Amino acid sequence: MANGQTTECETLPDSARTATFVVIAAYNESTCIEQVVSEVRAEYPNVVVVDDGSTDGTFEAAKRSATHVLRHVINRGQGAALQTGIGFALSRGARVVVTFDADGQHRAEDIKAMIAPIWCGECEITLGSRFLGGTENIPASRRKMLRMAVLFTRIVNRVNVTDAHNGLRAFSDRAAREIDITLDRMAHATELIDQIRLSGLPFKEIPVQIRYTDYSLKKGQSSRNAIQIALHYLLGRVLR
Amino acid sequence: MNLFQTLALIAIAALFVLTLIAAVRGWATRRDALLWALLWLVAGVTIMWPGVTKVIANALGIGRGADLVLYCAVVVMMIGFLMVYVRLRRIRREMTLLVRELAIRDAISERKPPSDEAISHEATKEGHFDV
Ligand SMILES: Nc1nc2c(ncn2[C@@H]2O[C@H](COP(=O)(O)OP(=O)(O)OP(=O)(O)O)[C@@H](O)[C@H]2O)c(=O)[nH]1
Ligand SMILES: [Mg+2]
């Protein structure tokens, strides 16, 4: 699964870059959003930031740096913000939609490998995997928790992935249209895996690098959250 | 009738009338009004003739009438909580859809870089965003 890059995709044509919309959902990331956006924008002209009701200067920082800025007037959670960004990207004619974290954990240079298989028609969806790729400075507890989350996904969703909770993903426009995230908060990652399985759209995992910094760790998810997220997802499945 | 029964029955009668008014005026759905009316009716009957609960309880193999009332109250409350939770989820969902609609409607896109001849005027305006 990991060695997928076909040679014809080695160099992505400019048309692919301009037809790609990178969606960044941000909640109180004013200190790093500009940096993250400009790194992505150096390669991809269409960067969409969805400010999810931040109470710091995220909105202003996004306006200074991003191509398109959307604002949720009330915080609705990452799942909701991503769905907003994806819908917007499609309405502006995106052919490929990439989701990318705002906290500086992803590398902009990994986006190319995410898009290439989709652009070449090899698959409709790519999912970034830190366990096929690598991590920088990940705490042991965080690693353990993510492994458990993967196990959860394999058992409950019956989809064979190596990293179910990676914010770096890419969708063809067709796949993006089929996706409809309804779980507003972090449980959307598991919901997404369900929808991918149900849609039958071909997907592929791509090795990516995730870096953990003091900043991202302070803002990131805790183990207590994990249980909450799992409950949220299961309740969502029962009550629908 | 003792004092408690008198007061409780007056209160319940008032609530019953209120429920009827609500149904007629359309403040509550007909189904909700019916459920409430039924609840007041049951409450009224058990207050007026407390022996009734004991008869039913014994028939069900429960010792005391008050126990039956307690069990029923717990079940009704659980169902109530679940209904409120489901409604809360729906409201949250609707809120997200509303917030999304606003976000997309008010999206701000950077203006295309102005062509050479247009630069002089446009670029001096405050900011470079179109709403
Ligand atoms: N829209 C929105 N985005 C959020 C919210 N909370 C977090 N985010 C964004 O989601 C991204 C990832 O969030 P994290 O909390 O770091 O989750 P994670 O990366 O899966 O977990 P870690 O491995 O702990 O970093 C970041 O870009 C955040 O800005 C929220 O309430 N709304
Ligand atoms: Mg993170």
C-alpha cells in the first residue's frame, strides 16, 4: 500500500496545483496560522481557512495570509469546520480537496504525495499515515492512544488502516461530494472512515510526517478526550 | 379528602386546563398535549383514590403502591431524558447547518492580483479583500 507513487505523477502539473483547494480548520491558532498558511500557499494558490469561532486573532491572521477565509460565528468543532471548508471548495470548482491541520504538525511538502494518486486516477481518497511515515517527538502515551484508536477503527469500522486520526487527507471532487460529516467534533475522523467504506470509493494510505511540538502538545488531544470521542461516535451511530 | 388531596387536585386541574388551552391554541403539538393530559389524569386518579395504585401494584407483584409510583416515575424520567437528548442533538445539528450557511455566504476571498494598469487606484484602498 505504501509504495504507490506512479512515475507519471512524479511532477505534478501546475493545473493540478491550481485545481487543488487546501482546507485548514483553525480554532485559536493565531500564533501559527500565518506561518502554516504561507508554507502551503507557496505551492498551492487556493488555501481556505475556516476559523471556527476563535476568540483570539485567528480570523485576522487568516485574512492576512489565506486565499479564502470563512468564519463560523460560533465554535462548532473540527468536523463541522472541515465540512464547511469542503463544501466551499467544491462550490469554487475544486477538483481535489486537501484537509490540513492548523497547528503546524503537518508538512506542506507531504501534500504533493497526497494529491498525485488522485490526480492520476489511481484512487479517489488518500489518507495520511504517521505510522507508515514517521513522527517527530511523539510522546509514548500519545502513540499508545493513537494505536488504540486504530484498533478501535479496525474492529468497529472494519476498515484496515494504519492511522485513523490523521488530519492530512485528500479527496477527489467526486469523493468530496459523497462525504457528509455530521459529527461536529473530533469523532468525525471515525465517521469519515465509515463513509469511505460505505461509499466503496477506492482509498490509499500515504506515509506522512507529523511533528509534535510543545505548542501542538499543549493544544492537542488528551487521553481523557479519547474516551469521550469514542462515546460520541458510538452514540452518533445508535441515534441516527 | 385531606388538605394535601384538595390542594394537589386543584393544582392538577389547573394544569389539565392549561394543557387543553395549549392544545387548542397550538402552543404544543397535539401528541405532546395528549401525553401531558394523560399524565395529569393518572396523577389525579391516584391522588383521589390512593388505593388504586396498591391494587395495581399487588396485581403486578409489587408490595406497595408508592413503590409502583416510584418505578413508573423513574421510567418516565428516563424516557424524558432520552427525548431531550435526541432533541438537543437535532438542535445542535441545525445550529451547525446555520453557522455553515452564514460562513459560506460571508466568505472572504482575496482579490485577484490587480493587472498593471489598474494598480494605481485599487492598491491604495484599505486592505485587499472583497467581501
Ligand atoms: N474548527 C475547529 N478546529 C479545531 C477545533 N479544535 C481543534 N481544531 C483544529 O484541529 C486540528 C487538530 O487538532 P488537535 O487537537 O491537534 O488534534 P490532533 O492533531 O488529531 O491530535 P494531536 O495528535 O494531539 O495533535 C488543529 O488544526 C486545530 O486547530 C475546533 O473546535 N474547531
Ligand atoms: Mg494536533
